[in-house]
Amino acid sequence: QVQLVESGGGLVQAGGSLRLSCAASGTFFRINVMSWYRHAPGKQREAVATISTGGSTSYADSVNGRFTISRDNAKNTVYLQMNSLKPEDTAIYYCHVVVAPIIGPTDYWGKGTLVTVSS
């Protein structure tokens, strides 16, 4: 089993920055892909950013150039640096990881952290 603990959400004015963190703990061989998703009211859940084991990244068009995903493999932690925030970035942000398990599931989700961007 894997536990994910997210932190860093909050209220920020448009143009501001926030840094989200997601720390994974539990029993697994390794963490493969780490991602951030978001779910805004009235919208479908959206994949925001993904980072592979080797550090390759991909971003949603809506955040490309403003958000940066990174990971610290020694700490089993993934980060999302969010700059130039816009009101439309307001959402609950979820961490998602794919692990190589010792036993059990491969996919895990965090409980989410709320990001609110005021205009």
C-alpha cells in the first residue's frame, strides 16, 4: 500500500505563485510515473503535469510555460511549482503515482489540496 500526502495549496492572487508537494510512503519497489491532476467545479478532471522516473515531463497546454513539475526520488516526493497563476487555475489538485508494487495496486491518488486564485 502507498499513502500520498499533499501540501501547499491555498489562496493566492492572480499572478502569484504556489508550490505543491506530494510525499509518498509505504511499501513498493519504486515509483514510476508521478503526476498532478486538477478538478475544477463544473469541469472534467484534467491532467496538469507528469514526470517519468527518468525526469521526462509533459504538461497540459493550459499550464505549459507557467507550471513546472519536478521530483526528488530520494524523498519519494513530487512537486508542482505554479507561477503566473490565473483564476481559471482554481481547482482541487490531486497527486497521482504509478508504482512498481511488492503486492497490490499500482495506481494511487492523494486526497487533494485546494488552490484558489482570486482575480
